[in-house]
Amino acid sequence: MKNSIVVIVPLVALLSFGCGSDEVIDQLSVEKRFQLGMNEFKDEEYLDAIEDFKIVTLQYQGSALADDAQFYMAESRFLREEYILAAYEYEVLLRTMPTSEFVSRTRHRRAMCYYNLSPRSYLDQEYTRKAIDEFQAFIEYHPTDTLVSAAEKMITEMHTKLAQKEFENGTIYMKIEYYKAAIVYFDLILEKYHDTPYAEPALLKKVEALKNRKRFIEAREEIDKFMLKYPQSPLKPEAEQLRNEILQKLSETQAAVSATGPPTGKQ
């Protein structure tokens, strides 16, 4: 009986010590908990950092470190390339802590999440459009930020990618001789992405599509527009050949009308 007591008492003491140590960890102050997370963040132990930052945001929502913890929790997701989760965490900060010192950087980082998710031009471009929207919001809210110039360049890059996708769609329809559909895509580039490198070839392709549809007068107007707008174009030889073909077709049409006389209106 005495031996049993000797065995049990140390076990109880050990269990008590274990529970007590867990309680000490759980009751870290907000400053120590945040610093623990920052140490893990600096050591690139992002999953551990996320857990400690999450405790700060949940248990100490009213503290001065809550927005810091929310930002670095999002940063941990970003650096792990978990961009969808990171975008969500950045959005939480923008929505719940709108006066935080991290707001401008958060908007830029959220845009970068979608920028990094943007796929190749031939795939769906939902994330590309989201990236553009987020960069534009960043510029609108923070016009004097030092990252505005970089954001503008990224918007141009994303616009170019969208233009490339529309151009590829148009050329596909050209190949299968769906010229009317092709013109829709080329017009979209000329309207929305006129400042991208795809505007110039899109205008020339539109001319070609009009010619193939036998809309020679419109084709001539558009090729003249091309010559005026891009006088030094590397596509100028192709444009000149296309213009000559259009003028030839117009001449043949005029000759045919002159030979047969104007239409009488009878069927």
C-alpha cells in the first residue's frame, strides 16, 4: 500500500506541472504573444506564426497590436504563396481595421495576390481583372504612395495580357473564316486596350476581315486610318499590300456597276 502511494504522488505532481505550464503559455500577454509570432515570422516558420497572430486577433481584438497581427498573418499566407487565403486575410484588415497604418500596404499586397494568381493569356482571366481592379483601388485611395508607379506598370501589363487573349480569340475566328465574330474581338481591343501593343495588329486584322466580308469601302477607311496612325509600323508592307488589294476590289466593283448600269430595284 505504501509503495502504491509513492508511485501515485509523483504522477500527480507531474500532471499538475504539465497543466500549469500549458496555462502559462496560454496566458502570455498580448505583447509577448505577438513577439512570439514575429520571431517565428522572421525565422520563416509561417504556420507557427499564423497560429500566434490568430490568437492575438481573436483574444485581444481591442489591443493596439491587433492590426499588426492581422497584417502579419496575411503576410505569412502571402509568403507561403497561399494567395487566395492571403487575399482574404488582407480583406479582413481593410474591412475591420480601416484606420490601421497598414491599410495602404494591405491594398497593394491584396492586388499582388491576384497578380500572382493571374494565369497565361489563353486561360480564364478572372484573377487578371481582379488584379486590375485592386491596383486601381490602391491608386485611387493612395495616390501619393511610392508604390503607385509600380502599380500603374502592373495595370498596363495586365491590360496587355487581356488584349493578347482577345487578339488570340480574333485570330482563331479568322482562321475558321468567321470574320464577323473576329471583328468583334478586334474592335474590343481597339476600344478598351488601344494603348497596348495589340492595338496595331488588331486594326490591320480588322481591315483584313472587312475585305474578306467584301465590305471594301469600310476596309479602305480602316486601312487609311492605319496608315495615318502608324506611319512607321513594321507591318506597313503588309498594310500596303492589303490596301492595294482593297483598291483593286473597289475598282473592279465600280467597273462592274458601270458595265451593267445602276440597279433598278427589281428582283
